[in-house]
Amino acid sequence: MSTATEGSAALPIRMLHDRVLVSTDGESGERRSGGGIVIPATVAIGKRLGWASVVAAGANVRSVSVGDRVLFDPDDRAEVEVRGKDYVLLRERDLHAVATEGLPDGQTGLYL
């Protein structure tokens, strides 16, 4: 759990203690309303949480593993660049939820 793999190349980083390194790539800020209206990422609606994928986890991280999709507060984050790509460094306690792989009825489990 201490190293990260992205494709076939491992990241040259080892996370310590309860730290989690996440990637927000592929997570567009746009979303759709219930009626199908596209809401752009630039619209500020209160405090909005964001989704990211875990790419590395420290030895003391118990609730998530590499590859999990997690929910976090974008305002409470530290950004780092590794090999020209931006990542977000968080503590495990700063994560709010982990997305489920899938539920028996075919739903994604991402509706919180």
C-alpha cells in the first residue's frame, strides 16, 4: 500500500503515516441537475466536495486503498507536483467517503 502505480510506471514517492495522495484527473467540475441542465464548474454553490482517485497511501491508512474513489473538501488540501503531474495530499481523516464498486441492483453507490 506504500507505493503507487499509474499505468505501468510507479510513482517515486512513499507516503508516510496516515497520508493519502489523490489525483483529481478526469473529475470535471461540471455536473448535471436532476432535469438534465449542465451546471459549470465555475458556479459557486455553497461548500462543494470533490471526488478523486487514490494513487498512494501511507502505512497507517486503514479505510482506503490505491484505486479507491474518495470524497474530500477541495478547500482543505495541499497540492504537490510529481513527474509533471499535479496531485492532492490529504490525511485519511480529511476524507469524507469512499465510493462503492457497485451494488447488487446495478447502482453505483455514488449518491450521498
